[in-house]
Amino acid sequence: MADDALTRHPGSNHVGVAHASPYPTSRLAPVHDLIDAARQIAEADAMLGAVANGKLQVIAEQIRALQAQAREVLAAAHRDAELHRAACNFRRKPGAVYHLYERPDTTQYFSMLAPVDWGTPPHAFVGSYELMADLSWRRVGP
């Protein structure tokens, strides 16, 4: 072992608070090692990566849920638009229930008469719908 390893650094000592020193200021202080610093940086990178990945997975799940909700809203809007296009010989009023029938040529129409009111309906019964206040439709029957 050479004597050079035991000689003091000829530069000035750290001026300032001990916790800001780039080197240990006490014999009891932990050794500042480049390998320890690199290990801490690697651990921090791993932790930050795991946290960011977890947050991104939560966001991805929320996006999938919102996409599913959007598909449901669009399907309901499409269904409501189709029901509004069904033939109707009377004025539709919100809160009332109307019964949808389909002719053999696939055209649909609303009637105020339920299948039981007809005895034998003249055309195929599709379902019963209630017109809501926001002009959407809610299925109330088979």
C-alpha cells in the first residue's frame, strides 16, 4: 500500500452544512460510494417505472370503460332514431306507451293497441316502448 493513498487532499475543506457535503464529514457517516449512488439511481428508476406503469394501466382501463359507455350511448341513439322513423298516424306524447309492429315488407309502425287488444295482431309484434321526456325510448314489453 502506497503512502499516497493515506495523504490528505491538499484542496480546501467543504464550507457549509454537513448534510450538503459531497463527502463524509464524520468518521461515523456512511461511505459515499459511486456504486451505492448508481444503485440508488437504478432503484429510483425502477420504482418510477413501476408507478408510471401502474398509473398508465389505470388510465387504459378507464379509457376502455369510456369506450364501452360510448358504444352503448351510440347504440341507444341509433335505436331511438330508428324508432322515431317508424310510421305513426297519431301524435306521440312523452310518458305514453306505444306498441311497435312490423309489416311483411319490413316497414315498422306504432300502434296504441297492444297485441292483447287486437286478439290476433294484423302484423308481427316487435315490442312495446315508452316515449320518455327527452324523446328517447325505453322498452317496456317483450
